[in-house]
Amino acid sequence: MAEAKKTVTVTQIHSPIGREEWARATLIGLGLNKMHRTRTLEDTPAVRGMIRRVQHLVRVEE
């Protein structure tokens, strides 16, 4: 049987307006481009790194 993949739920809670361009690009990379939008993503080191870059703009639920 295939093992269930771990996921992480990310919700955008702050606007990228007035932030650096890399912060906006990272949010788009996570699939978040509007306030209160939520995405369930696979829990990988790459995704964790992106979340860490914009941790001040998002809420993370395991």
C-alpha cells in the first residue's frame, strides 16, 4: 500500500502590498495570492523553506 503523504495547510493572513518582490513571488509559488486563501501542500523541505521565507504573512497548520 502507498504510504499517506504528510501535508501542511497554509493560509495567507497578511497582504504582500508594500513588501519585497520576493515575498510576493514566494506567496504565488505557494499558491496564495489573495487574503484568507488556503492551500493544502505536501510537506517537503522545499515547501517548508518557502513557508519560512514568508512566515510573517501566513498561518500554518500541521
